[in-house]
Amino acid sequence: MTYSICTLSGDGIGPEVIESAKRVIEAVGRKYGHEFIIKDAPIGGFAIDNFGDPLPEETIKAAKSSGAVLLGAVGGYKWDNAPKRPEAALLGIRKELKLYANLRPAKIYPALKNRSVLKNEIVENGIDFVTVRELTGGIYFGERGFRDNKTFGREAYDTECYSELEIERVSRIAYELAQKRNHHITLVDKANVLTSSKLWRKIVTDINEDYPDVIVDMMYVDNAAMQMVLNPSHFDVILTSNMFGDILSDLSAALVGSIGVMPSASLGDTTLGMYEAIHGSAPDIAGLNIADPVGTILSAAMMLRLSFDLSDEAADIEKAVEAAINEGYMTQDLGGIYSTSQVTDKIISLINP
């Protein structure tokens, strides 16, 4: 079988971690007899410097013509005052690919238990959940502006608005994911205050009739943040809005020991998804061969499973990553002594023993 992948290496440590992921993907291809056609396209600050645009039209075409997109990272100090910020490319590519759901798994590895911010007795109960965040609606995209208030002076406002379609489509992704896991969804909202959250509850409850094997509970966002710290083993799939998901998914990184091992997937109505680690471009360590490649490698595993339906191949990568970490093959961010390339070599050796 032949599969087409568009990589967007981007800025900072992006090219390094993408190179690691490419090597792992190619190793899986050799093992299973697949051919992965991998082509890189410019994005972010690199694209600004070379094409004057953080998201060139050719990059959009390359992404749309591929089977999946694997993103490195965008941004850096160099472009802080640029007329067009590199980060604008992220919103642009998500819009062009019609991606509206972000999946961010959080799983603790035995070797990283001591790096979690949680007490040992909490971690021992296990941490293994996925946050499903609505990606294209809510307060980040609502009406906003400034106005004068004669009594209080200047005011700024941002509007939270959600439609039935926006809620239903991301909810169905969460339900289908829950059916492949432990059949449990926690809807996180603020329905005691927000009218938009009341609509979330209504639609998620109605959809539950189509997925009777999935148990759904509801939790206010402030309580959810507390329970993620006190009792993370309660969660299987967290379904939530754009802003709440933005906050809670970063909190989950602290629970599992490092943001460097966190993958993510952005999905829409087709199998063409975009996959990326969540650690950012880290320009201060770019080119030093010390960046943690695990988040991007695990993102590649998600890509194989969700875009190409290669579950066995994805599982091989995930098992190899866990084995490498448990054997102590870790970069400096995890307290290890190994380089980016050395960790990648070890993972590949475990895929093809």
C-alpha cells in the first residue's frame, strides 16, 4: 500500500522532530511493506522568510492533496514583530482543511510517574484519557470589539456563540472515540452560567440515544480542573468547548510529566487530518539535537491509526515509545541523557528488533 503524507516542518525544533517522525514512519513501512510518500511544504516563520506568507498557496495545495498532514512547529522570537505572525498559519491551515475537532491524549508512562505534579497515590490509579476540544467555534471566533461606557470608561467584549451543527459534529467524534475506549464521556461546560453550555448539554444528551453503550456525565469546568488533579483516573473522554479545551488540555500535560510527550490530532469530516505535538517551536534549543521527538512520533502513530486505518502499525510505534522511555531512553526534558537522534534510534530498534 502507498500512503501520501505532507509534512510541515516549520520553525525552531520543528524540522528535527519531523525528521525523527519520518524515520519512524519509514521503519514501520519497511516492517509492514508499505510505501509512505512524504513531501515537505513551507509554513510559519520559514515561509515568511522565503515566500512572504506564513501559509503559501502551494502549501495549502500540498496539504489538501495528501492523505494526512504532520506538523512540526511554528513561530519564534524572530517573527514577534512581523506584519504577519507565523501562528496565523495554524488557524489558516485548519480552516482550509475544515478541521473542527482536536484530540489530545494524556497517558502516564511508568518511568515518568515521578515527574508528574501529582502525588504517587493518585498517579498509581492511572492516567489515560483524551480531551476532545471543539476547534473552530466559541469565544475565540465570536463577535468582539471595544466600546465606550460613559460610567466605567473603555470596555472590551468577546462573544461565546455555538451552533447546533458545531456541537453535534464534534460530539459525534467524541462518542465514536469513546466506543473504542472505555465507553465514558465527561462533558465539561459551565451550564450554571452560560447559555451556550446549556445548548451543549441538550445536544450531547440527545445524541446519546445514538450511542446507548456510552455513559455520559456532566461536569462544570472549575470542578473538572479540580478532578483532573484529584482523580484523573475518572476520565476517559473529555468533551468540551474551544476555550475550556485549550486550558484543560494543557493542564493534562502537567499530569503526565512533560509537554514533550503529548501528541494531538485535528480532525474533520474526512480522513484528512493534521497531527502535531503540542510543545511549540522551542527556538532556544533548535539545532542542538536535544529536542524531545516523542510527541511528534506519537502524533505520527495517531496519523497512521486515524487517517490511514493502520492500527497495528500505530500500536507498534506506541509500544516502542513506551518501552524506550521505560528503559531510560529519554531526552533532557524528561531527565534523560540521550539526544533526539539517539531516542529515535532506540524507538526504531524496538519497532524492528
